[in-house]
Amino acid sequence: MEAIRKCPVGKGLKMATQVNVKIFGQEFTIKGEDSPEYVESLAEFVDKKMREVASASSVITSHKVTILTAINIADELFRLRKELEENQKNLAERSSEWLTLLDQAVKE
């Protein structure tokens, strides 16, 4: 498996690390800048999601499990992004309201 993020030669201070992980019964070597603990937690997350998808169906190929897991993770990501966007919008609106109230209070 290719690196999650490669450290460009001569750029940055982080050294690329190599972490061996097991996802859905297969061994992978992940190269990247992140800590081994972080990479392992990502692998554990993906492994757990794949096992959840596999347990929901009795006969399913590992390829289908991979695709369905990717769809599930993408769905979760999109929903969280939408929630974050809505929260940021609400925060901006509330901040604007508070600024208006503060301006009014200062003028009085």
C-alpha cells in the first residue's frame, strides 16, 4: 500500500515512518508522516467498519466489503462536514447578533 502522506525530499522536518497494520485480515505497510499510534488508530477504525459491513451480510466478497465500507465512511464524512458547516453558520449568525447587541449597549 502506498503512503498516506509522503514527506517530500528536502521539505519539512518530519521523517516518514513505516507502520505495519492489519485490516480485515490483510497486512499493510503504511508510510507517512503521522505517528504510528495515529496510523494504527486509523487502521483499527477501518477494520472495525469493514467488520460491521461484513457482519450485516452473510455472503459478500472482500471487494464489496471494501467498497461498501468506503461508501459508509464517505457518508459519515459528508454528514459531519454538513454539520460543521451548519454549526459555523449558526456561530457566525449568533456572533453577529451579539455584536449588534454590544454596539447598541455601548451607544446607550
